[in-house]
Amino acid sequence: MVLGFGNGNAPAAAWIAVRGSLDPRILILTAAVVFWGAGFDILYACQDYDHDCSSDVYSVPKAFGIPTALGIARLFHVITVLLLAWMVVAFGLGKIAVVGVIFVALLLIYEHSLVRHDDLSRVNAAFFTVNGLVSMAFLFFHRGGLAAGEMNVERIVGQSPIANGPICVVDRVFGFARGGIYVQFSLL
């Protein structure tokens, strides 16, 4: 949850940095990123189960066992998809964004099909590859909605105190990749 919470703050922080205020709707995306990050972090932590049990490390797999941890990760990813769907409605993002949420849901289902409690050999594929695809798919469908004119940027973010502020907010909050191990929803 700590990783998810740390990454989840990025959309709200980007919004505040560019807009100078906090729109409560952005907290929907913030929560989606928290649950998405926490879900994939739990998946990744399952491969460290033996080490966590033999040392003084606290983890969801150690506390609940691998099968239950995988169930918690699935639940968190279901919550993620529900929050993304709510965000589409709250921001009026359009049909292309709806298709994007469905595509993200399918990727998360695929991610969970790769990892079983008795076979963790594909955790890296689930963690690194699929999560990179999730964030890039979200970006692709968001940008597609912008290109197709389905999103009124001014209506979504209002007037901004900086030049090109609305587009800057949308790009920073909803898209692009951050350097590092994986790709996430926001760029600070």
C-alpha cells in the first residue's frame, strides 16, 4: 500500500502544481493509482514470501499467505477499474476513454492470469511488462480521446494560471511515462 500511496499522490500533485487548486474529481484518479500500485506491489511481493517469513519484513503475502495476497491484489485491481470508470464519468471523457478502461481491465485480468499461488515464475512479466502496458494503454486512449475531440479540455480543467495550462494539466495528470522501473499514470 505504501508504494501505491506514494505513486497515487502524483495525479493530485500534478493538478495542484499546474492549477494551483485541488479539484475533488482528481482524487478519483489518485485513488485508482493507489489501488493499482498496491495491487501490483502485492503481486511482486509474493515472490519474496520465503525471505519475508525468515526475516523481520512485513508484507501482505507474509501476513495472509500467497493465495489470499493474490486475492487482495485482484480486489485492488477491480477497485482500480471501477475508479477509472467513475473518473471517465466524472470528467466526461468520452467513448474512447471507456474503451481504454475496458482495455485496462482486460490487461489486468491477463496480468492476474500469469501469476498463480503455486507458480510465481511469471511475476516479472506481470509486474514489469503488463503494468507498463496498462499505463501506456491509458495514455493512448486518453490522447485518442483528445485527438478525436471527445474531451473538452477547458471543461475538464477550467482556466489555468499558466500558458497552455489546460493541456499541461491533462498531459501531466492523465498521461506520459515516468523514468524508472515501470511506467505510471503521471509525470511530475
